[in-house]
Amino acid sequence: MSLHRDYDILVVGGGPAGMMAAARSATLGARVLLLEKNNCLGKKMLITGGGRCNLTNSANINEMIENIPGNGKFVYSALHQFSGEDLRNFLGSLGIKTKVEERGRVFPVSDRAADVVLALEKYLRQSGVSIRYGSKVDSLLLENQSCRGVFMDGESLRAKAVVVATGGLSYPNTGSTGDGYKMARQVGHSVTPLLPAAVSVTCNDPWISNRQAQGLSLQDVSIMIYNHRGKVLASEVGDVIITHWGLSGPGALRVGRAVALEAQRYPGEPIQGKIDLFPGFSVAVLEQKLNKVLEEGGKRSVKNLLSTILPERLAKVLLQLVGVPLESPANMVTRHNLRDLVAHFKALPIHITGTRPLKEATVTAGGIAIKEINPRTMASKQIKGLYFAGEVLDVDAQTGGFNMQVAFSTGFVAGESATFFIKEDLDEEQ
């Protein structure tokens, strides 16, 4: 069905949510203009997954929602309407073959994010979507509580509906500078507090700040975070990288959201952490193993023996923490020392000061209040013809492809719903 205006739908933002919204609308017959302030589409997509583009996750819908700590239930309908399997099939139809890696993470077989962005851009143009680069939208155009376009550089651009998919505040050099929050506030929408999610954790332990273990990668460790009352805030298993300012890597990023929330709620209160270096072994088993290593070590230094089961620099840190001289012979290590070492194997203490800034986070927590958005359509409950999709919403997920899936799913629903809305509006006019 051909709709009678020059542009029926304006989509603001050319990330995964915006591209999917534009594609779906055009496929259904709408005349769509995609407005992107950068000089290319998918700028943030190009750096995700280390440039490989973690597109989605093979988890089922219920498992996906479990990995969306920021209002996961809100996107239940969107995930049903456009699932991870739907996304992979869609990309397959564009020539993008995908593969599943550890923890269900889905990547293009080519390991190139650029291939995905180029395929999506080609599909948009083939579907009749017009794309305008270097187009920064200043505000929304409202008439009688209906969204009828946008303002750019003091001029208006009219349409029957608008989809806002401008992203959040993480990685602002990719164009995510909070434009959508400003637009939403200007028309009466609420924006919840904005915090870093999927973000690295900062610590003030001397052995960390002194760079004694900087760059060490700890594989498949367990990390647990506690508040000042001893309550567990988060517990995750994954790889952790020790930096000069704290902890990074997938495991640390998965607890970063909880740290950011706690720091916002109780500023200045201590946050504690513990790292289990051997989550697959009990204390008893580790004591037995370490005791055997020490017994067989004789007069060899405990530092050298411990370095056979731990990275040498980390072995030195643990010995310093428990007060055992590095060059002590193994046969001089007491039973108390052994138990103390194993206790640190299972619960290496870390003192957390907060997180890295929001601009360095993988995703933004907070956003346009979901109570003001219809979860089945992504439509504003306050302004007719206005839709939101992607990171601009108050929805955030763990790393592993879940945030990208949320963007694609909400974009699909917003684009489809906006098109149905303008067709109904035309029918009423006729």
C-alpha cells in the first residue's frame, strides 16, 4: 500500500534499533526517512564484540529475560514478536551467516561487524528507505498531542509518525550523546536516572593500584559483590582482567551494574567483593592439593611452588596478603598458613570504590520510563504517533548479545506499530 505523504515515518538514529525500525516500516509499505547524525550507519555496532559484532544470543526468550536485569519483562512481547532466531533468519536472508560461540553468543561467521552494517544498509536502500546523514534532530514537532515530525537546524520536517532510536550515553564518540532523552523530556516524558551498566569496576586495593597484577586474565572465576550490610548484590562467573584501576573483562562487566546502582543509592558506603579463583573446587579439595604441593616441595620457595597453580604475580600477591615471605621454603609453611592461602583462593577480597564512567560503559542503565511506553507497540502512551526503541528506553541487559537483541526487537516492533498506526490514521481520514 502506498501512503500519500512524502515521508510517512521518520526514524531518528541509525543504530540497530533505528535500522530495524526503518526496514520493517518500509517493508510494510511506508515511505521512510532515516535520520543519522553521523556520516555512517551503525557506528557503535562497528566496535561491538571487539569489532566482531555480538549480534544476539542463542538463549531462549525466558533465558534472555533473565539476562536483562533492567526491566527485562518489559521486552517480553517484543522478543516474542522478533526473537533471536528471527534475527538470525533475517540476517541469513541478507547473506550474513552466523555462528554460536561460548555462552550462546552469536557472531557473523566472517567476524566482521562491517559486513553486518553494510548488509543492513543495502537492505534499507533496496526497501526504499531514504537515508540522510549528518542530520542531528533538535526536537520533536507536536500538534494537538500528536507527533508530526521533527525540528532540525530550526526547520521542520513533517511526517505521520516518528520513531526515536538515538541510543544512550555510552561511547559518546559513536554519536550516543543522550539526544533522545532531551527530546523525550521536551514533550513530557520521564527519564529515569542514567547509570553505567555492563561496566568495569574500580578498586583501591594497594596490590591493584600498585599494578602488581596489572594485565592478568583470570579465566572462569567467580566474583561476588556485597553491600555495606553484607547483602549479596551480584554473583557471576566469567573471565576477569586485572587493571591498574580495578577489574575488567566479562565477569566484572556483569557485576558492574549492581555496583553502579549501589553507589548511587548509598554514596560513600563501602562495597566489598570476593573472587573465587577456583569455583570448581571445594575448600577441602584445595587444602589437600596445596598440602601435597608443599609436602613435595621440600626446601623450594613457596613462591615458586604456588606459581605452578597460579600466575606468578598473583601468587606473590596472595603470599603478601597472608603474610608469608615469598622465599620461605615449603616445609616451613604452617597449617595455619595453608588454610589462610586456601581461604584467599576461594575468597580473594577486593575493595570496590565504584565503576568506570558512563561514557566507557557498554550500555546505559536508565532511560525513558517504561511505564509511559506500550510494551506491545513501543508507542508513547502520552503522544500519538511517537515511538521509542533501543537503548534510549529504560532497559539494559548483560553482555553476550542481549542488548543488541533488545535493540533489534524493539526496533522491529516500533517500525511495524508505527506503520499500522499511520495506515489506521489514513483510513480514518478517508
